[in-house]
Amino acid sequence: MHIKFFLAVQMHIKLQTPPNCISFERQSSASANACSPLRRPPGPGMSDTAPAAAALNHWNRLIQLAAASGSYADCLRLYAGSLLAAGLRGDASTFPSLAKSCAALRLPGLGRAVHARAFLAGAAVSRDAFVRASLVDMYAKCGRLPDARRLFDETPRPSRTLVAWNCMVSAYGRSSQVEEAVVVFNSMRHAGVRPSGSTLVGLLSGFADSMSARSIGVCLYGYSVKSGLDADLLVSNSVLTMLVRGNQLDAARSLFDRVENKSVVTWSAMASGYLQAKDCVKVFDLFRVMRETEQSMDSVVLVNLTAAATLFGNQLMAKGVHALVIKGGFQCQDELAASLVNLYARCGDSLAVKEVFDSVHCKNVVLWTSMLNGYVECGCPDKALETFDAMLCAKVQPNKVTLLAVLSACTNLGSPNLGQKVEEHVIAMGLQSDLQVSTGLVDMYCKCGSIQHARKIFDSVSNRDLAIWSAMINGYACNGEGGEAVVLFSEMQNRGVRPDAIVFTHVLTACNHSGLVDDGLNCFHSMTVEYGIKPSIEHYMCMMDLLCKAGHLSSAMKLFKELPVQLRNQFLAPLISAHRAHGVDSSIEFVSEELLNLDSQDSGHCVLISNMLSCSGEWNKARNYRRLISKQGLVKKPGCSCIELGV
């Protein structure tokens, strides 16, 4: 990092390009002339051509080796501190490695200075096709696409090699400018340059994440088959990735089966498709076949496998996957450690979560965040907050996802005071305008009972999405302010935000808690008729509870009879309670028979019916229901609550 900073200061400032130059090449020339104090005269030993050429070859080899090995800062240091110090300018073999290093380090200012030095080295160097292609690639990877295109357009057509065309196509592909990428591709073909596999890979990289461009991607695959480029494994992998991201799993599997020499990337791409579809069984089947072919594994394969095991949530399977990670020697990688933490958290094994976390010495923010989420998912919000404190003590800067996890912990603890401390971190990090964070804060304050504070945050958000509307409506519902929830729901509709099934659940819950029968009926009708949303069991439960509490027993019984038989046992509690509360016993026998027919596994229903029968003097039947609880081994779950002590 110190070398990078030194180079950025030394070369980026002193080789700064004047802003208002007409030609791109003239800009480079002006930039080079502006740094004349850095131009040293040849040393005494460089007067002869042969020694100078030998010295240049020596430094070129070192520069190329440094770039090839990924030591990009060393590559630039060798150029600035050794080659230039020796009075050498460099040649066509020098600058491609320098451009590659600037691209890897994302230093566009320094790359511009390298371009200027190439121009200074002479026309033979600055017009070299490989040098120009490397500079085009450097500008593109540094996010200076207009500069890359300008340099490409200034290159004479005969000098535009396949590499230069590929750089330009890949640049547009990486930036998802699909139309421009296709235009360059067609221009390339019209110029008589035959595309290669790398050309198609560059194009397809942009189509993989664009829904509208995937049809063009399929056409490109057809072109690759017609031109014989489909035999290139990189092309097949790119097409496979595009199909997988487009949820075209059947087509992806067909292509996968036709690929003969599959690489680990091929296997990983197909596995990620099944994982995306949450078909974890096929992920494990694919992994089994992969091991039978003796294909080597990498961390991506194991991350996919860990994610598939997380969907199962089986601890024995988690141990098996963990063993594979250790056997492969990947247990210290942050990404895999984070995946294992998520896996064990899904299994509810907080001890294993802590063990995996402690096994990694240099923990990054992703691993800390996974640990926080793990404790929250395991039902240990207090430990999650302790972990957050330890994270801050370790000087690891939290990110947005970290703060959302901490807010979930505060919500589970019901602690608005701790939530306020997290809000201070949010403000300090400048995330108070982030929509997800604002939604998390609204949800936390609502569930902690600080409804006014939640509304204040809600009102401060200008670009509200469905999630934050839903959180605020649910807040009013949870705090018994049904009227406010209905008013806010109407305001949301008036602003053109289309509600979903979750929002309707919140509104019906609000109506249920506040006894707003008419509003609840109107909401249920709007959901089913106006928005065409099929009611879920939660919607039916809200309506049943609302009607029963309001004493609308005939309407409640009508709704009960309209339900599928297999769902009726879940609606018995409010129905029985309503009949008991209103002194109506005519349907006791009917309800009890329903319970027996459905073989209910809910001890609460059995206790409720038993108590109701006892009140009616039906002691024998009540005793039978009590025996049913013991016979089936049912256990009534005890209730629990928590309070926050202190200020």
C-alpha cells in the first residue's frame, strides 16, 4: 500500500495530463513534456547502443515477470525507480506490463502517465498494436471507457488487431452496455477480423446479467456453434452462466451434458443454477458425479455445497461438508468460513458457529457479519451484541449488512436503548438515507414500542419503497393502532405503491387487533378481487379471529366451512373461544368431531376443547381430551416474555 501511494503521488501528480487538449495523442505528449524534470539524461555508461539495449532487455524481463506474477506495485516500482533512473525510456515490450499493472491497481491517472511515457518513447512504441491494445484495456478496466474508445478510434484500421477489438468488446460487455458491444462486434466482422472465443466471452459477460439481452446471447451461442467456437470451453462456460442466471435450467443442463472436458467453472456454474432454484438435492447429486470424475475442487464449489447444505439445515450433513472443507485445506478462507457459520446457524448449533469463527485468525467484515447473523438466527441476540462490541474493539469497520444484523438483535431483545446506539453508528457512517437501513430502524423501533420514533424516521424518507411502508403499517398493527395502519395503507395506495400479500397481512392484523370489522372485510375483498391475491392461511386466520372476536359467529362459521378440510384444525382455537365467550354451545359437537377427524397435533386446541366441555358439564369428554394429550405425547409450550431493565 505504501508503494502504491508513493507511485500515485510521484507519477500521477507530476505526470498530470492537461485537461483541454485537442487530440488524445497530443494530450499524452503534453503530459510527457510537463514532466521534463523527471527525464534524466543518459548515464555515462549508456552512450553505446549495445549496453543500453542489454540494460533495457534486463529491466523489461524483470518488469514482465513482476506483472505476470501479480506483483503490480513492484512492476511499477521497477519502471519508475530503476528503468527511468538508468536513463532508459522503454520500448514496446515495456509498456503493456505497465498498463496491465495500472489496470489491476485501478490507477487511471497513473495509467495516463504511462501512456504519455509511451508516446515519449517514440512513434514506433506509441503506434505499436500491442501497446495500444494494452492501453485500451487499461482505460476500460479503470472505468475510463470514453478514453478507451477514443484511443481505439484513433488507431488506424489496419493496426486494429484482434486483441484490440476484443478489449473494446469486453469493455462494453463488462459495463453492461450491450448495444454498444454488439455494434463493435458487428464492426469487427465488417472489418474482416474473425472473432475468437475471447470475443464471444467478452460479449456474453454483459448478457449474463441483462434480461433483455439474453435473446441476443442465445443468438451469439448459435453463431458460436455455426463458426465452431462452441468447442472453446470458455465460450461454453459463458453461455452456461448466462442460461443459469436467466433461470433456463433445462437448456443449461442440456449444454452442460454436451460439454466434454468440463472444468471446475463448468461444474460450479451448473451447481449455482440449481442452488438459485433451491434444488439442493440436485446440487449434491452434481457434486457426487463431479467427485466420480476426479475433478479437483475449489472454494467456489465448496461455497455452493455449503449453501445447499444450509437449505437442508441438517447438522449431520453440515458436519460432512465441514469435513470436506477441512480436507481441501480451505477452512481458513473468509468466504468459506462465513458460509460455514451460516450453515451451523441454520442448524441451531451456536457452539459450532463459535468454533468456526474462532478458527479464523484474520477476520474480515463479512465473517464478523455472518457471526452476528448466526447468533441472531440461533436465538442469542445478547451474544450478537457482544460480538458487535468485539468487532468494534478489533477496529473492523461495520457495513450496512452488519448494522442490519445488529438491528435484528436489538429487535429480538426488545431494547430501544441499544437500538438508539446502533442508530448513532448509522448516522456516523452516513447511512441514515439508505432505504434498507431506514427500514430496519423503523422495524426495530416499532417492535420495541417506540412507534413515534419509528414514524419520525419513516417521514424523513423521501423515496419510500414497499418494504418501508410495510414495516410502518406492521408497526401500527403490533402496537394496537389499527386506525393509523388503515390510514397509512390508504395513503400508500394513493401514492401508487402496489401492496403485496405481506402488506395485506399487516393491515388485516391491525384490523383484528383493533376490532375494525368493516375495514377488515373491505381489505380482504380488495385483496382478493381488486389485486387478485390468493388468500393465505395467515389472511384467513386474521379474518376468522376478527369475526369471532366481534361476535359474527355465523360469518365465522361460514368462512370455516369454506376452508379446505386439511386446514380447518388450525382455525379451531378462535372459533371455539368465540362460542365459549358468547355462550353458544350448538356447534361444540361439530367442532370436536372436526378435531378428532383431523387428528390434531396441537395441544392448545385439545386443552381449549377440554376446558370448554368441562364448563358445559361434559366431564367424561373433557377427560378423554386430556388423555389424548398424554397418549399422543403432546406438550403445551409455556409462554414467555422479556423486559428491559435500566434506562
